[in-house]
Amino acid sequence: MRNESLRAGMTVDGFRLDEVIHRGSMAVLWSVTAEGAPEPLVMKVPRLRDFDDPAAIVGFEVEAMILPTLSGPHVPRFVRAGDLSLQPYIVMERIPGVSLRSRLDRVPLPYDEVASIGAHVATALHDLHGQRVIHLDVKPSNVMLRDDGEAVLIDYGLSRHDRLPDLLAEEFHLPIGTGPYISPEQVRQIRNDPRSDLFALGVVLYLLSTGERPFGNPTTVHGLRRRLYRDPRPPRALDPKYPDWLQEVVLKCLEVDPRDRYGTAAQLAFGLQHPEQIALTARSRRRSRDGLGAVARRYLRTLGTEPDRRQSAEGQLARAPILVAAIDLTQRSEALNDAMRAAAQDLVGAAPGARLACLTVLKTSRLGMDVHVDEEGRNLHLRRLVELQHWARPLRRPPDLITYHVLEAPDAGSAIVEFASSNNADQILVGSRGSSTLRRYLGSVSSQVVAQAGCTVTVVKARPQADD
């Protein structure tokens, strides 16, 4: 049976074809139903045209190989794949919601909406990279937004799995990707760096916030190669009121060298969720492109460098984790403070690209009025923020890799766990003041964090003081 002969009402391997919901150049999407299916389904049928389109064939093989390995809320649930020699298809969950492409009708979008969309897509990418997969075709039509704003990544025909064969790299020797969004390293046929997805997301953010594509819509290899040395117009050149923090984020994503971008998608999501914490550099103030000299140097550098072909999604995530150091500033224990700093220093020393989020919890009452100033009339929130920065100063972290957060909550343990969860933290450092009868009876903050956190938790204790 050939895909061109498929008609509504037909049944393929137990799936009834209801209606065509999209016809693309590479595939046709059908709405399908199956007996006992708990959710709406979609069948993706590649357009093979007498099997003479190698890109469609290989892309189908890649997606059929990768999609069954994925799980979670940010990918469609895989159901079944059909045999390529008989009737090729992939049946998957039909995502409720809208394509991000639908938002292009009203670009430029409000900046806070752009940041929210970007954070959701970056969170989805981080989840995907954690499953050892690099998408390599991030663009508005490949992002679905659920009703609650959560992003779902679709179409894995160009993707790469760390531990599966890269069929596209084996069979094609030209840049593989979508012209406006393809990263510089993909132009150079390098497909093993998860930061390629951050470049593509940077293009999406630029488009959503300015209404223009930073590199146009090139259709030739020569046009694609321009992004190896020609930087885009800064958004503030298009709109002088463009926020400096958003320009910092977008231009950092669009850096030619992946090492100059965010270390992980989680770090990008973190920045978009905390714009007031973004460390501004010269990027944020630029209003024009680089001069001819900078472009020439960048061009010559691309000729003399060899990209790292040993890169992987798994390896990059390990090099750039998000670490949370939860500091109790109400306990004046220099020994515990020193132990927490030493533990934090050990972690960032092992992963120089780590982002360290230093936080403390300003406890509020569950009932009644809270006092927001101390005995001397100083603002408690600001005082805690200054104390937190003082605690972290000896760590000497680069400004773009450290942030400070004063949380206000009645339950310190829950606040720490929620912060770590919503910011994709990889590890929490929390201090323990030792044991006491009261803490054993009521439970300590550190034990609560250990019990509830979804990531690694390291409990730090002060070394006992030697007797005089």
C-alpha cells in the first residue's frame, strides 16, 4: 500500500484514518483512531514518491529509531511504527494545543511573552538533552504549546542520539537543517553539540521579539556559511526600546562558537525566568553589527579550527550543571558557612561551566502580618540579599555563572525544593546544624529537602571544633 493511495476511512494496522491534518514536503499527518486508545492519535506517513527521496527515507528511519526511546511531557508518546517495506508510518500521541508557528501571525510579541515561551522551550530542550538526544531542527513549526504553556518538541527526523547510529551523518555530506535556524556547527556538518539547539532557539527568540529572522532565509550553502562570520543586527538596532537583558540572552544564544553560548538549555531557561539576575555585558548595549575587521578575524578563525567531534548531549550537561546552595543566614555559624563554601567550591571546581544559585529563605508567618524590617529599621529582604552576596564573595564566580535569591515562604524546605524543581537544578547543597531533640521530633530542613527533592542533595555539616 502506498501513502499516496491512503484515503479517509481506510484502516492501516488497526488504525482508522479520519482526516489529513497537515501535508508537508516530507510527510503527511493523519488524525487516526484505534480501539482502546486512551488519547487522540496522529499518524505520520513519509512522502516517499516511489522511494526516490533519500532524505525522507532516512529521516523516517531516524525518527522511528529515536522516538520510542523518549518519554515525558515534552515529547509526543510513541505508539507504533510501520514497516518501511510495506506501509511506513509512525503513530504517536496527538498533542493538544497549538503550534508555536501560529504566534508568527502577530510578531513582534510582548517581551515578557517571548521570555515565557523561550523558558518553556528551553526546559523542553533540557529534558530532551537529558535523554541523550539533540533535536537539530528547532523552529516554530516543531514546537507545540499545551494550554498551560508547556512546550512539546515534535519531528525528530533530523535528530541525533548519543548512543544510536547517526544515519544522516553516515549518508549525507552536506549541511542538514532548516536554513534560517541551522547552527554554524551544523553548517560545518557537526551534529553532536546540544548547544546547536540553543542557537536555533536564539533565532526563534529573535524572530518572536523583532518580527525578523536574524540570518534571513538562505537557500544555498554559501548563504548558510555567512553565519560562521557575519553577526546579525542587534535587536536594539531595530528597536531602541528593546530590553537590554533580552538582547543579552538572544545574542549569547547566537554566538558562532558554542562555547560562548549558554552551557545548557537549563541555564538559558534559568536566565529567562530571572531576567533581573542576568549579567549584562557589551552584548546588551550593541546597536550595530561588528566591523569589517572583526568579521575578517572570525572568518579566518573558522578556516583554522577543527570542531570537537567528541561532544555529546550527556557530556555537555555534566560540564554545565545548575547547583543550588541553600544558606541559612539566621544561624551565625562560621564553621557551617565555611563548610558550605568549601563544598560549593569543590562542585564548581569539578564543573567550571556550572551555574551556582545561592538562596536563602526569609520565613514568613502562615497567619497574621509579617514584619519586613529588623530592629534597626532595615529592610529584611535587602539585608538577606546583601548577606548572601557576602557569603558567596570568596567563591569568585564569574557574574554570569552565579545568582542570588531571597525566597519568602513559611516553609523553608518546601521553598528550596520548589525553587530547585522549577529551575531544573541538578544538585542542592544544604547545611545541617547537627542534631537536637526538637529537630529530631519536628524534622529538619535538610531532611525535608532530602526526602522531597527530585535531584541530588548533598547535606553539609560543619566540622567539629577541636578542644583547646
